[in-house]
Amino acid sequence: MSGRTLISDGSTAAESPAAASAVGRLDVGFTVNGEFTRCSVDPRATLLDTLRETLHLTGTKKGCDHGQCGACTVHVNGRRVNSCLSFAVMHDGDTITTVEGLGSPGNLHPVQAAFVEHDGYQCGYCTPGQIMSASALLSEPCGYTDADVAEAMAGNICRCGAYKNIVAAIQSVRQRS
């Protein structure tokens, strides 16, 4: 797979050590949604800001910026992570999946399809983080009851209160698996 080097303003630079060695910046490479990407980032840049501002993957939302709402949830090496609490430079060599890499309009991930089927979204702002947490939950130990699922999803807040529908969506996918 071909890689690319991005500078914080989103422009592409030549693939060379000098391209990513701007003063105070660090070179980071990771696989995002199946594509290897190399970036020059400020060492203080969060994974969330790098995904949104440098890679222009805006599906991951900035909610509280304190790790309390879950709107920024992504998968890092298959585990759910609040990307606002993690520096991009910590993920050199990692595999990251955002909501854009989970499914596509013509080929939804089962959790995405279940959210549509069960109206698991209202305003939609928290939905990408909810979907990323829910899809990770499918491979984590979790009890069988709605209360167990709700507890496993407790790190994701929905201001619209669609919790009942979110749990129903997750349970429907779990039952089909």
C-alpha cells in the first residue's frame, strides 16, 4: 500500500526525512482505515486533532475534550480509545480505525445498520463514538442483559437520551452473532 506524508495544514509533502523534520514537530506513521499514513505533528497534538485536522477524518467528534463523553472513540489496534486523551505520537506503528473505516454507505457495518434500524441516534453528534464503542464491545466480555450493555457503554454520553435505542441496536447485533 502506498503511503503519504501530511503536514499539519493537510498539504502533502515529499516522502523524505527532511519533509517531516520541521522544528518542534515529530514524524509519526500509522495505518488509518487500512491506509498507511505518515504525518508531521506537533508532539502535543492529540490523536483526535490529528485525525480531524491533519487527516481530515471528521467523523470522529470532539465533544468534551476531557475523555468524559466518548464522542471521540476510535479503535486502536482493535481496542476502543478516547482519542482526545491520547497523543498522536504515542500511536506510531499502530492500526487505527475511525467510523469512516468501519463501513460505507453501501456496505454498513452490522452496528451501523442496527443503529439505523433501531433509531439509535437523534442529533447524531455522539453517534460515531457510540458506534465505535458498540462495535468494539462485540469482541469484549460483556454480560447478556440490557443493563450489562448499558454499563459497558457508560463511557459514551448521548445528550438526546437515545440510550434505550442504542442498547436495542447493540443487543440485536449480539443476538445475530
